[in-house]
Amino acid sequence: MPTSLLEVRDLRTVFHTREAVVHAVNSVSFDLRQGEILGVVGESGSGKSVTMMSLLGLLPSPPAEITGGRVMFDGRTLLGMQPEELRRTCGREIGFVFQNPTTSLNPVFSVGFQLMEPLRRHLGLSRRAARARAVELLELVGIPDAGRRLSDYPHQFSGGMCQRVMIAIALSCTPRILIADEPTTALDVTIQSQILELIENLRHKLGMAVIWITHDLGVIAEIADRVLVMYAGQIVEHAPAGDLFTRPQHPYTRALLRTMPAARDDGPARLRTIPGQTPTLVADLVECPFRPRCEEAFARCRQEVPRRMACTDTHDAACFLVYRPGANTHAL
């Protein structure tokens, strides 16, 4: 079994606002193994992006505060790491593709400058070598006439092309871990397919591990080895991708899968939704956070918060319904 590059244990993050303290990440624990693709899915506001940005110290403080947990990257502690060391680690060994490329790229610097900066800073490349590598990276992510476009500014690119530039920057130093937050949302299906193929090739060639955050369960089914399902700042289910789609254990996971569009012989099917709203997370949880929206809730769901329980050696879910008579379950 591949070794774990990243170990996250009991991570907790809050946001201090004028009205209340928002508990955005609630005791999140997971591992990322070398060379695997870990999918992270859930509705907007479920804590996917905040969790991953917490790992790398990317949240503004205040209002954000990491109140507990341990994050180990290749034997080194990320939480509490000195800022300069953290910048070196994140820039060289962990790449991050942010969700909104138009606000992540600096509008006053050319795309070429922003591509070449990490190459020169972290790899020590000369200007000539960095430029050649920057052209290669833009070509890899499907930007035509890459050499000429290095001198262009972000406002001269479409949203989809800015997204490709962000992916190129994240991959520039061939990181050991790539965290990609909705990386193909703004891309057409052809470019999306090319990016997925590029990520797969780099994963196999370099042994790069990937955390892929998305709403698109179709992409997860195509590329992910394992999947984390998040809700209310918690991991409510974790399983190999195949098991998650064929034997989902948590009612929220089943609800998500039902929202996937399906082709029908008699015409397009009506898109399904999950009734209700996600919780505000302004107080400590005292019941199952999905209980108000769950079709399978019963009395115990109102009385306590379920912990993640093992259904098999590789599959667990935070739901009382996974307790089956005779099953060898235990709390994680």
C-alpha cells in the first residue's frame, strides 16, 4: 500500500464574525497516499475549500482561526510552521489551484511573469530557462500561441483560459501534492478532458498525489481512487470511488448521487434536488447535522452527533444506519 504523504487529524477551523463564531471545519481527519487521487465532494458551504486552505495557512487571520488538529506532510508539521518555511514548502512541494482564477491572478503582472516567478524562486532557473518552461506549461494546458501570450495580462484571457494558467502555475514546480479546487469548472468539455488526462499522466510519471475538490460527481467517478464526502464541515463518508457509487452508506451521499443527471430513452429527466438548507454552524453540533433534511432520520439522530463508523476496512460513514447486526464496526 502506498505510504501517506499527508496526514490530517482532528482539524478544526472557526471564523470569528461580529454576530457569532462559525465552526467551519469540525474535527476533520484523513490521509493522502503517495500517487493517489483523493476526491472531495459536497455542496457549497460544506467545508471542502476551507479545510484544504486551512492545511496550508491560506486563510486570513483574523477572522479565521485554526483551533485544533495536527497536519503532517512527509513527516513535517505544517500547522505552526514558520511562514518562510511554509512558503517554500507550499511553493515547491504542494501546488494549489484556486477556485476563482480571475481573482487569484495578479492583474498588474503579465501571465509570463507569474508563471516564471515560482520557477526562478523555487527551482533557481535562469530567466531564459524559466521562459522556456513557462511556454511548455502553457502548451501543456492547451493555450495556443503560448510564446506570444506570455506577455499578456490576465484581463486579456477568458475565465477558462485564466483557469488553465492557474493550473500551469500550480504544476510549474512538479509538486508532490496538487490541491485542485474546482479546477475544470470554467472549461469546456474538450479542455476539461485534456486537463484530466494531463493530471493522470503527471500522477503516474511523478508519483504526484492529488486532492480534487469538485461538485462534479462524474469527474470523481472518472479519476478518483478514494472519495471524501463533506457536510457541515465534517467528513460524513469515506470510501473507494467504486464503493461510494455502488454502495453509498450515508443518506447525504445517496441524496447527492440522486442529483446527478441521467439520460432517459423517453427524453430528459427532471433534475432532482436535496430539500432544505445546510446548517449555519454558528453553534456546536448537538445532533446529526443532516437530520433536518434526511428522509431516513429517527429519534437518535436528534439526540447525538454520529461518529464515523467502519462498514468495511476501507469504507466508513458518520451515520447510525451503518450499524448492522453482526457487522464488525468500530468508531474511527
